[in-house]
Amino acid sequence: MARIGVLALQGGVVEHLEHLQRLGVAAGPVKKAADLEGLAGLIIPGGESTCLRRLLRIYELDEAIVARFRAGLKLWGTCAGAILLAKRVVDGDPGLALIDIEVARNAFGSQLASFNTVADVPAVAAAPIPLTFIRAPKIKALGPGVRSLLRLDDYHAAAEDDAVLVTVFHPELTPSLAFHRYFAAKCGLATAEVDEAAWRPADWTRHAPLPR
């Protein structure tokens, strides 16, 4: 069965896996190159982009992801993941550089400038989508072949090309499954109908049991 992986080196891994599981999509963590085998898509979650870049090199995943991408793997970067996928980073060096966008890191300021809002994203869902921004970047420019899915004020908050989706916010931290459903479709995977109103965030500590 085709699956979607979530890069599990740092950041919001469990939350993405939970959203995919709610949709009935086979999903699992990716910690080494062998975990990329058989994946239709890979989510690079939010976290800290500099830390993630170093871990990708240490675990020899950077070149493996690029190679799998060249072979057809679809990618979605959220927040720090979007920074890693951008070809141009204001006042910084690019990471994987797989989508032609320019991003500005920490564009809203400190952690205290994090916020929630709601926006219409017609290409993704018919109803307004809740958005959570945490020390978010801004997508400042789009290259040829990149489409804006959501523009807010002076920046793009979501964009895509045929193989890569990027969002500067955290869909995994809201009840909405709209973007996870959209990415699954981009990967060619079917999803189940789900009552999103019934969602309650799971306790992530269950994935890290204390030693006996």
C-alpha cells in the first residue's frame, strides 16, 4: 500500500501522523533513507530549520530525499519544512532547494508574535480553514511554475508546483484536515470522510513512554 511519510528528526511529527491516520492514509515516520522506500509523499514538518538541515546531513537523508524526489516522490513542507524546500532564503542558505520560491525566516518576529487566523483557500477546501502561525516564515516571491494557494497581505502563505506543496503555517495543529487531504490527493491517495468537529488533540507523550 502506498504511504505518506513524515520526516521524524525534529518538529511536529506525531501531529501530522495523527491527521493522516484520521483520513485513513497509511503513514509512518521517516528517520533513515530506507524509510523512504515505497512512499508516495513525504511531509517535512515545522521545527527549527537550521537544526533540521544539520540532522538531514547527519542522518544522510538530504541526498536520499532529493534522489527520491527526482524519482517522483511528492513533498510538503510546513513552516521550517517550507524553508528547507525553498530555493532562495533571505539572509540564509537554501537547504534541499526543491521549489522555486523565496522565503524570509522568522518574518513575524519572536514566539510571542505567533497567532491564529482563518482564511479561504478555494483550491484546497470549500469552507474557510483555520491557520496557526508559530514563528512563521513568509514566502516573498514565486518562481515560474509555482502557484499561490493563499496570499495574505504582502506574502504568500501557501504555494505549490506540480510536485511540492509548501505552507508557512501548521495545519497539523488545528482540527482541519483540508491540507492533509489535499496533499494526499496530490500523492494520488484516497481519503476517508471524517467528522472534523469531533477532533481532540492526542497526548503526544504516549509515543515516548518512560523507561521502567
